[in-house]
Amino acid sequence: MLPEKISQNWTSFVQSIDINSQRKLKFRLQASVKVFQKSKQSLAGLWVRTDKKDGSVGFFDNMENRPIISNHWEVYTIEGEIDQHTSIFNFGGICWYNGIFCFKNFKLFIRYDTQNFTEVILKNPSFENIAHQLSIPGWKQGIGIKEPIEVQEYTLNSIKEKNKNTYLKIEGNDIINIDKIKEEYSPNIGTLIAMFYNLDDRLKKAVQELSSKEIDYFLNPKTNSIGALIIHLAAIEISYQVDTFEDREFNEVEQQKWETAYYLGEAAQKEYKGYEIDYYLDILRQVRKKTLIEFKKLNDEWLKEATLNSIYDNHYKWLHVLEHYSYHIGQIIMLKKLIEN
């Protein structure tokens, strides 16, 4: 079962048109946009992607290197070239992080001859009659590669201006601001926390749309499933919690609870199957919650200390937890690609 919603720090919308040309064509996309920023991360842009007949990507631009931040209506433009191998021309708007992002008056021009641009008739260029997040007449939420899934951090609405013209209003909320979170910790601990959030985001993007069957998949009896690897991440993290925060090893109850996840293998294949992805991510979130709470009580001097008579200090140990996390995310992404193929 696929999720009804996904979680991410950006959203986009798209309209696609078929292209069939034996030669290269020039294009110009333009639209009016304004942004009400909630932080420096609040950014918007227009975007264009051409898909070739062989499935590869031709032209691509999402204005990431020149993002829109103005809170006044202004017209923005993307210009480029459609080559003769293009089959689909995708275009739309994109926004990042928290904020209010407004779009209207999309126009597309294509130069079919050497002299003049011809305006292409678009579907619903001013976004009238939005009935639901995934029901924008003429448009789709997403980037056009697969069926749209609602992004839970964003809401989309048609807004009517005083002159009765309409525009698309996208509002992003509850997206984590890493810079603000780092301020809650001492400098070096704040950097560790930022790295955890970055890895959490990478893991979530990789797995949140997987079915339970995909989560349970493993190559052979000596390998592990995605679900087992995520629960293993939780087991390793909690072992370092008791090591560094409490200066001890697992007690008998903890050992019994986490042993299978810690060591993986055939026992983990049998125990961790049949669950949806949120089962695993929720366990990891609960373990992480304790990590964040405990780190708030500590400072950078603590990082220099050692526990359990170890030659390695606490900073080294938590960097190892992050390295371990990153290593297994790589495995998870590899497994996902094998499943997709």
C-alpha cells in the first residue's frame, strides 16, 4: 500500500505537452510570481524539463541558481532550446521550505520558424477552480514523472483578486529550519544534530513511498531488507545512547529487546516483515527523540570525554553513529534501485 501523502521540504506543479519536431526549437516560458518568506530558505522558481524519446532528460532549469524571493508580483522567464529528440515538454512552478508562494499568468512561446515565437494555448494558466490538493484543472502536483502524491507540508488554493483574476497560492508550514535548531545546542553538538536531520531527510526521501513488499525484499539469505536495516539503525543509536549518556552497556531487558535488530541476519529477516514503512520510521523517531533531548543537556566539553574506559571520546563515537547511518542509507538506496529494476 502506497502512502496517501509524503513529507518533503519542497513541492512543485507541472503541465506537460507533447512535442514532435524534426529540428531544434526555441522556447520561452514566463509567469508572474511573488513570495512571502518565513525564512531565508523560502524560495520559488519556474521550471522546465524536456523528456527525450529514449527516456533521458534534455533541457532542465528550475531557477535554483537564481531563486525568486520578491514579495511583489514580477514576471520571470526561462528560455532555452527543445532538441529534435524531445517527446514531452514539462513546465511549472516549484517552491522550497516554509512560506507563501503565489503563481499566475503562465505563458509559453515556441519559435517554430526562424522569425517569430508562437504562443501555445495552455490549460488553466491562472489556476481557477482548485477543488483539492491533487485536483488542479490542467495541472498536476509533482514533476510529471509519476502519479502525484500530496505533500503534507503544503496546501494549494485558488485565490481571487479584487479584479476577479485568480492565482495559485501555495503555503508551506512545519518544515524544519536546521539553522534555528542548531541554535538550541552548543556549536559542535549543533553540527552533529544538523547532520542527523540531513540523514533523516535522505532516508525519508528514499523509503517513504515503498510498499511493505518492497520494504521486506532481500537479495539472498545473507543480506538484509530495508525494514531490517532501518530497525538496525535504531538499535545502534540506542546502544550509543546508553554508552555515552549513561556510561554503561545494554542491560538484560535492553539486550533482549534490541539483539535481533543489532546483529541482523536470518533472525531479523524472520522478525521484521509485513509492516508498513511508518512502523520502522516511527521506531527510529522515538529513539532519535531521546538523542535530541539528552544532547540539549550537554555541551562541547562533554564531547571530549570518554565512557566505558574507552580510548575513543564521545565526539568520535557519535561521528561513528552518523557514519554508520550514512553507510546503511547507501545500502537502502542500492536495494531500492534493485527493486525498481
